[in-house]
Amino acid sequence: MTEPSDTPRVLVDTTDVRVAEFSLPPGQEGDGHYHSAVTEHCYCLEGSLAVVLRGGQQRILAPGEKLEIQAEVPHQIINTGTATCRYLVVQAVGEFDFICCAMTANRE
């Protein structure tokens, strides 16, 4: 199990694929961001995880559920649950980048 923070434990890091495990305490949220070239696959391992997409769409993931986020789609990860959540992020195929962007109060 990883330490409770939004700092990833990188499991795979090649020129085309990146896999990282995150652990996020209750009420915490990651930065709004997008990736210019890679599709992101987010897999909930433990707890409850909200993924907020451009336009305010929100998807709550329970353990075992996943969500695919296409390149250039702004998104933000939030732990809306009462326990620490763990999730796995698989980014492929292409060069990884992390471009911060503002997510407004209504999550757009």
C-alpha cells in the first residue's frame, strides 16, 4: 500500500507507457490537468474516487471500476469518500506530459 498522498509510486515508465499507483486521503484532490498525447486509464483499487471531466461531468469509481480519459480532455481526481482511496493510472501510447489547467468551481 502506498503512503496517503497524491505522489505517485511509478511502476512502469517507458517512452510510450507510464503506470503509477496513487493514494489520496479523504477530501483531497489532484490538480486539474490534461495530457496532450496519451490516453489515461484510471482504475480504482480501494475506496471511492471521483473523476471530474471538462464540462462538469463527474464519474464516481468504486473498487474494480475504470474510466478511460482521452488525450486533451481536462480532468481532475478527487477523493469524495471518507477513507483513503488507492487508484492505478495507466497512460499510453505516447509521450507522457502533465499540463495543469484550471478547473472552475463547477468543475468545468
